[in-house]
Amino acid sequence: MTTIYDAIIIGSSPNALTLAAYLSKAKERVLVIEPSKYLGGIASTTSFAEGFQADLGLMSGQLNSKIINELSLSDYGLEVIERNSITSLLANQKSFTLSSDPKEAVNVIQSFAPRDAERYQKFLELLNLAKELLESAYLITPLQAHNPSVVEREQLATLLGQLHAYGRREMPEVIRLLVMSSRDLLDEWFENTELKGLLASLSVRALTQGTFASGTTFNLLHHLAIGDGYFRTTAKGGIGAICQALAKAAKSFGAEILTDTKVSSIDINDSTATGVKLENGEIIKATKVISDYDARYSFTKLVSPIDLEPEFNREVKHIRYKGSVARVNLALSDLPSFTGLNQEALKGTLVISPSVAYIEKAFDRAKYGQMSSQPFIEACIPSLSDPTLAPSGKHVMSIWLQYVPYKGNISQEQVENLAITKLSEFAPNLKSLVLQSQVLTPQDFEAEFNLSEGHLYGGEMMLSQAFFLRPLAGFAQYQTPIEKLYLCGAATHPGGGISGLAGRNLANKLSFN
Amino acid sequence: MNNHKYDAIVIGGGHNGLVNAAYLAKAGKQVLVLERRHTVGGATITEEVYPGFKYLIASYLISLLRSEVIQELELARHGLEIMPLESTFVPLLDGNYLADWPDHDATKHEISRHSKRDAEAYDEYSRTMRRLALAVRPLLDLIPPDPTSVTPNDLATMAKVKGTLSGLRKDDFYLLARLMTMSAGDFLDEWFESTPLKGTKATSGIIGTFMGPRTPGTGYVLLHHYIGDIDGVFRAWGFARGGTGGLSQAIASAARSLGVEIKVNSPVAQVIVKNGVATGVALENGDEYFADIIVSNADAKRTFLKLVDSKNLPDDFINDIKRFRISSPACKVNLALDGLPEFTSLPKGKEALLRGSIEIAPSIDYLERAYDDAKYGGWSRKPFMDALIPSLLDPGMAPPGKHIMSMFVEYASSDLEGGWNEEKKAEFLDVVIDTLAEYAPNLKNIILHKHIMTPWDLENTFGLTAGHIFHGELSLQQLFFLRPSPQWSNYRTPIQNFYMCGSSTHPGGCITGAPGRNAAMAILEDRP
């Protein structure tokens, strides 16, 4: 007897699993197919050395609180861990640490930049207004900006109402934030080079742009709005535990999940998706198919371009990916000693971003396909707050390194050497502690996880690829030119990260229909 | 002490100041224009720096001048004669070149030598840019609305903006939204594959702005330059007989004929403000002039941080003006030549190309590297240049047999590390000449005289803060209702009876005349 599923979801990111959970909770028969061995894909936590676990791709983030509550994920083992500080590693082994508690942060800033300290809290308040606006926009399917429907006009009016309520002074300020560069933003607020450098770091995370680019402030706000801001959040057991909890919830509602099962194509009859074809030739039927993959992979590999209009294919080709994030995980025999940093600071995130220009210069090289010897790095030692990740007394270090341009053919060795060399400037004993390592470059992410150009967010989070333009103008509401085929991944609104909101938005849309 | 009272005083006789004065006079106001230099025109001038040679020491081309301004002020009757620049010549170092001819088919033929595919795409590109430019053009003539306001005027303007945008075709609307937020380089990559074609097209995205062609935001600047129209011809650059100064003289003549009084050599030191109301101006020599309306053609920083006592302004507003980005990378170089430069890659029989624009912009990467060199306070080792030989178009610009070459050059930072001085000027001038000589090897032998205006000189000579030719960056957060300050984008200021009419206001820089014209409309709304 052939089973016809109500929904087949290809991929198992937090978005895909969120969607699976909501649909199966609504009594739909759901099948999730993850091509890789790892549930969650790049949002998994895996063993890369005997006894050591580390996040594979994304190394922080959290599900939107609505999802956690609506799906009662704490009942399925989800435990959020917050990293409450960021430490800026500076030249000559200097550093400063900012707490997530603004008052404590102000005290620290006071010691080296008194005038900036006065403005810090006001700065956070302004960012918060913009963040809240984005949060509202992220909870709904993007509005069609051109000739919106009646419902969309109401939603738009609500968003504009929120903006208006900020007041005559703040409203235009928030609008400015959305379009400006992080350099301009930080120059307007602060004087101290190092403080500006640290605060700029978030604006280029996962982006192949420098701090001088318009729209980098939007990228910063995006990360704040998805709860993955300066103070990175994770889960007990690593990012993968988020997917595990979602999977447990989905399964408890009846969803089926397959891993290590390759999908060769989406079956299409008469411009309508009818199921998927596995690499072993098996065909599984469904009344709708949802791809968690980015638009380019979905519409060149899973769907044949022949089934699509040439104009659409051209637009798919133009989506900007340009992955440039490399990830390095180190299994360490002991805790590295960072000069001047106590254990509390090491529990937070360590950032190498001493100035706004430092990041821009690292990006300058990437534009021409090269890797700068002075990279932007975010690193953390998750085993300090979660001992389950490493054998007793030993530690795991996760490193996020930019820019490693996709087109640069940069080897894993080069990336690893650079990461260790750079961090050794601050922790001289680091190299001697490394037992084993794992490196993933954008090319690896593409080869192993089918991420176009190795981009971790399914396409850059630029304004030209956000909201009603994500992943493509005219197809930003999770629908595709193929009937009964939808997208639900980071490639869709609201974009990259662990929030799960694309999955929730699509679930709302499908159940509304 | 001059007690004569005017209806309006315009500080600065730049082209926008003159346009503004002319419109106010046309509405019956008695107007005085005060210009600090010996001649009107501001940066829109022609000067004889070296005997017999007329230099375009600042702006050099006219494209964006609103046709409304030309017609309403009858500028043709006042001697304005714009000669369209017919071609663009992009010499390359490998001996090849790219040319853009007035004839569309000829251009396509040129492009197809580089890429057949691009030659095909070129038609659609031209049509699309024309449609987009036409679509946004009505926004140029609007007094920007305050989106936080619910006054009938603001609501009506916002409805107009909404109407303009929703009137667009769906695909054009999306394309516009993307173009506004992306980089010129990414946009062109979507259309073309030929390296020099993309290079020359990308220049429209970087002229006058301190961004590289790969910086998001330059897509808007690209479009901004497409809005230009001379007699309805899109993306047509023109050259005014007598140089851009010819344009200023025409506007000045129109203004005078409408009764405007223009005083040169009259630098204003301060705007006189009493109880929050502007009542007049004081010159550096102590003379005072009074009027009911005071308009500043100077940039926002100069206006509010130098000409007005800060005690008359709210702190928030001062902060807005201080943060207004105005770093500039643009220089002007003028060369007096004993003959014509011989470009290695210019084929025999195509010398007519020298009558047009000559662009050193072989690729987007070339332009981007030029930006990289300058953006941390330096200058391009291989600069971008847009050159013109005005003496070929207007023989009066140089003695017989001799020529003048006028070049717009980027990038050299207004915030040069260590500051600008005469030695550094000379050094950068050599960089420019060395670069150009790679394309035209005889250049150095025919130079009679050379002259450079760096951002430093543009500031010292014209009072342009940081030498910014657009009175402030055309970055997205400084456009439309945010230019120059969120609450004060409608040409009005926190000081009653005091207005702005320069390029720091919507729609920004270039010789459009639109800020001057729009400001006059705002003023006449308040004081008909």
C-alpha cells in the first residue's frame, strides 16, 4: 500500500522541524527527510573527536519564544544557555569584557571611554526599538509590497502604527537604522575605536560585506531580532539539542523523520509537486512538498530548471550567496589561558574585531577571493558552561572565522592555521593543547550540506534580499512557481538563524489556507 | 550700514541659490543674492587659471538640470546652450577600447566586439533604466513629506509618493526596491558579462560618492545619474558653451532680468537671528542686510555650524547636522595641452571619440581597488577618471591649436591621513597624470600647465565642507525626508524665516536646480 503524506519536508533545519511539529500537531501526516547523517544539518552538534561534541555550522541562536511555548519544548528536553558576556581581544593581549547587563557594561566602558559610556544605554534603547519592529515583522508572512491585499494592508498599518508610536524623533531614527552602514551608525554614537569595533562585529556576521556597506546595520538588527545578538545563546547539549527537542516534539505528534536519505528530485506533474524521488529510485508521494533548502539548490537540483520560466531561472541565478564563513572546532586537552581573562569571561564569546576598519580590511581581501591574515573571529568554549560536551578536564573551542571567500578555494589547513595562529596571540598555549580539529569551509558546507556557495543563511541578509524580496521578489510568501511546492528554510523570510520563524509562518499560512 | 530691506536674501550664488532667487523674484519678491567669491556660480563655474585656457575647476557636466528649470526660467534666451556629449570612450591597456556612440546600433556593435550577449542585453538594460528613471523622476520635484506628521500637506505628499510607487509595473517596483539597496556592481553583474562595459556603467554609481561600486547603496547613485535629462534625452550628459560657468551666467542673467540683485565679493559671516526668527545677514566686512526671508545655498554643515549661532538651534538638530556624512573623494584636474593626447587604443578614423567623455574605468575591480586605496584616508594608486576635452567642443576654451583637458578624478580622501598640503597635492596630481599617460603616452610631453582641485581646495575655494560636490553623501540614510535631517527635510529650518536651498537638501547633488526650485515652492507656501 502506498502512503500519501500530507507533507514531505526536505531538510531538517529548525525551520523544517518547527514546520513539521506544527503540521503534525494539526494532524497532518508529515515526513521529514534529512539527506545528511545529522538531524538539523548545519544546525547539528556532532562528535568530531572521541568524547568531544561541537556545533557543526551555526554556533548560537535560539528558537522564538512563541515556538518554545506553543510546542512545550522544555518538556522535550530543551534547556537554553545564555552566554552573558562578550570579550574584545585587542592588540598586546589587552581586552575588555562587556556584560549583557547594561549597567555593568557601562561601568566597564566608563573605564576607557567615559563619553561613550554615557551614550551606551541610549544606543541600546534605540537598537531595541528597531529590533521590536523587526520582531513584529518576523512573526508574519512578508507583505506583498506592491498592491497589497486588504489583509496585508491591515498588517502593514499595524507595523506602521508601531513605528509611529515610537514618536516623532525616534521614528525616522529607526528608519535610518534599517538602511545605514554599521560604520555610519557607530560613528554617530561613539568615539572609542575599540568599542566601535566590538559593536560592529555583529553587523557582518554571516555576511560577505564590510562595515562600510549600507544595510550592515540591518544585519545587526536581524541578529538582535532573532535572539542571536551580541550575547550568543545556545542550548544544553549544543545547537543540535534544539533540533533534537523539536524532532521529539514532532515525532510525538506523529511526524516521521528520516536521516541519511538522499532526495534526488521533487516529483512534478503538470506544474504541481506530487512527491519526492529518492536517490535509490524510490518515489514517495505527498500532497505538498516543502524544501528547507535555499532557492538555488531547490530550483536547480531538486526541481529541474526546465520546469520553470527562464525569467525565474535568471533571478535564481542572481541571488547573492557568496558564503565566507568558515568554522573550526578544536578538541583541547585543557582550558587555554587567555592573558588577563578569567574563567567567567571565557564562558562568554571572544571576539577579534578591534575596529570598524579592521573588519572592512578583512573584507577587502575577500572581495578579490583572498583570505585576510587578519580575520574577524568569534570564538567560544561551550564546554565551560556545558561539561557534557567534552571529557572531564578537557574542552571544546568553537571558532567562527570570516572572511573565507567561497570562490577563493582556501583549504581547511589554511583556515585552521590562521584561526590557531590568530587566537594564539591572546592564548599562547592554545596550539599545544589541540588534540584534534574539525574545519568546514564554505566549499565544505556546499559539498556536504548542499548550501549554495556554502552560505549558512541560504542567501545574504542584505536589504535587497530581505522581506518581500526574500528569496525572490514575487515569491517571498513561501510559495514557488510550482503548485504545492513551498520553501521554508533560511532562504525565506525572516532569513538566517535558528529562530524557526519561517517554519512557523509557513505553518500558519498552510493551516489558514 | 545698509538699511535697505529686501523680501529675501539668498546666501551663496551657486546654481541652486540663483535658481531659488530667480523663482522668488518671479513670484514678485525683491531678492538679493550675496556671493563670497568674485563671480557667481559657486562650484558651477569656469575660470581662466592659466592665460588663454578656460578651466572647469569644479563641476564640468550638465545632465540633471531639470527641464522645468530651463523652461520656466527661459535659460535658453539667457544664453544657455548645452551641447550634448555624444560619446564615451573607454581606453584599455591591452590595446582594445570600448565606445558608446550616440547611435544606439553603433553602440551595440561596439559592445558586441566584447560580448554578443551583452549587446543583446544592452537594449533591455537601456529601456529598463529609462523606465525606472522616469518613474522616480516625479519624486525629485516634491517637497519631502515628514512621515511622522499628519498635516494635510504632508499627507497629500505621502499619497503622491505612494501613488508614484504603486503606479509602477510590478516587476519594475521590485527592481527599483532592489536597485535602491544593492551595489551598482552587483546590479550590473546581473545584466552584463563584459569587464569594460561593466566598468564604464559602474562609474555612474560612484561619481561624487565615497563608496565603491561594490558598496550596497551605489545602486541608488547609479539611478540618480540616470534621471538626468537634457531636452528629454535620458542619461545624456551635456556640456554648456563656455563651460558650466556658462550655465551659471545664464541663470544669473535670468535672475537679474527678473529683478534679482546680485552682489559678489560679499562673504556672509553670520545669519542675524532675533528671538528665533532670521531677520538678516551680516557680512564679514560688517555690512548688514535685512529681509523677511533668508535662504542659505551653503551646505548644511557650513550653514548651521558656521553661519548660525548654535544657541539658536535645538541640540538634536545640531547633532543631526554634525553627523551628516560629508567626506568626499572627488578631485578636479585640469591640463593645458599643446596638442591632443594620443590614446594608444584609439583606432584611426575614430578621433571623434575625443569629443566625448573619456573614461579610465576598465573594470569594476579597478574602480573598487581605487576605492579601497582611498577609504582609510588615502588616495587611489590608479584613480578613476572621467575626462573631457572641452576645447574640442567649444574652441573658445583654449588658444588655437591648443587644448584643455578637464578631468573628474576619484578617489582622494578629504580626510587624508596627515591632512592635505601643497606637496601632497602635487604628488597626487602626478599619480593622476602617470595613470592617464599609461593610456596616452604623449601626454606628459604636451602638458603646458597642470592644475588640481582636491577636496581640500574645493573646501577652501568654494566653502564646500570637506569639498563635497553633492553637499553630503547620497547614502540611503541621507535621502529624501532624511536629508539633511529627519525633521527638517522640507527646506525649512528650526529658525523661523530661515530656509535651505542647496544640495544638502532633497534631491541632493548634481546640477539639477531642483533643490533651489523646490525650496522656492516651500518658501512661497509660507510667504506667498
